[in-house]
Amino acid sequence: MITDHNTTAPLEEVKTWDSNELVILSGMEWTTFFGHLLVIGARKVVDWRKATIETIDSSLEEIKAAGGLTGIAHPFSIGSPMCTGCHWDFHVQDYGLIDFIEVWNRLNPDEDFRSQQAYEMWVDLLNQGFRISCSAGRDWHRQEDETDSTALTYVGASADYADVLLANLKKGNYYITLGPKIHLSMKQAGKTYVMGDELRVGDSMLKITLEPTEQAKLKAFNFVGEYLVVWQNDQIIACETIEEGIEKELSLELVPGYLRIEIFGRGKGHSNKRLVISNPFYIGKA
Ligand SMILES: [Zn+2]
């Protein structure tokens, strides 16, 4: 996914690269005075200049009509006079029009108070009943130093096709991490579910396997997951130790709302760090 400020030029450049290993999803970062909005996969460019603080919903509707996903970039970045427009000031009336919030942005998101603010904004919307995902990204304005870490977004997809990736992003079948990888699914009545799917109330089984990072650079930060926290709506319903490479199963009783997990552990010389955040599974009424 490549997004630049009010232009799709990088996409044209990437198309000329001699590689068929990369699948590129088109996107743009609307860079306005009132906030930065990520638009992914839209079939046409919607005019960002029309968006005003009070009329952002009609722009969001236009993006949706063009098949695009909408995401709020770095909602709590410092705005004017440091970076005009970087703080999210739009008055969204219907957060159902927002697909995701960039909870982890910039280098070393784990060390930044703005990540916590974005996380709280996301959780608050989930608790209000919106089906909204969290994402990780960064503004690539300079090459990072050896001592800087970057968070990653892993998307679950059965094939490396742009339309499959886009469909999984839309649904919320992805998680964000400082490094460690997870395989996460839920089972209910013989069927397997992925993040973003809807389950029913009642018995279910959560399955998760934790793996070390495969990114050469991130290995240096020694992020190691140690325990798993399961949230059901605004409650923690399980907190268990977890070890890399050993599948863990948890039997859970589901109630209407959502269920999501986080992995905590050590890294960068600290402990009890939030290392992985999954997107939710949703639970419908009976
Ligand atoms: Zn931005």
C-alpha cells in the first residue's frame, strides 16, 4: 500500500519497477488543513479540496461509492503551527464511514504518547459499536536510523492479488505488530473464523500461535511476546502466558459485541510492552 500526499505519482513510479513479487494497492493520503485521510483502493480520485470540517461525511460517502477504504492517519499528531493539518479536526458524524484508524504511526510508535491517544480513540469507537480496524503506518520522509523501529501491518489473505488484499483490509482481517507474528483464528460449531468475521453468541475456541519476527532489522530490538490478553468489549476476559511456536487454545463464551487480543512482552530493554494488537472478531446478537 503506497500513499502520498494528494498525489498518486509514486504508484506510477512503482509500476515501472522490475519486480513481480510486490502487489501494490493504490492509495492517497488526503492532506488537508483539518486532518490527513488515507484513501485506499478507490477507483477514481475524489476531490479532497471540497472537504470541510462539517461536511467530511459527504466526502467519505463519495470515497465509499468509488470502492475506496477510508482511514484516519495519525489522528493525534501535533497540528498547527508545527504541522498544519496533521491533527484530526474533521467532525465525522458517522464513524461507520471510517474503515480504520492508524493507531501506530511514525518511527518508534511504542515510545510515543500519541499512540496511546489513537489507541483510546479506536477502542472508544469499538465500544460504541462501530466496526472499525486499527492499522500501522508511517510517513516515510527520511530513512530511519538503526535505532528506530517501525510497526508493521500483517494482512490475512489467501492469495497475493490486489482485490483479495483489499477485501481482507475492508473486512478487518489484519493485525499490527512491533515485530512478532501471530496466527489467529476462532472456531465455532465446526467453522473457522478470521478477524473481521462475525460469530454468534455462545461457545467458541480461540486458537493462536506466536512467532518471532522475520524482519532482520526488527530482530535487534528483541521483542518477545510473553502473555496474551483477550478483550471482550470493554472487559479483559483472559490473560494467559504464551510461548513462541506453541499453539494456544482458549475456550471462550461469546456475548454480543466484539472480541480482540493483544500480546504483551519485552523489547528494547523494557517489559510489559504492548507488542501486537489484533483487529476484532464481531459477535452478532443471538
Ligand atoms: Zn500525514
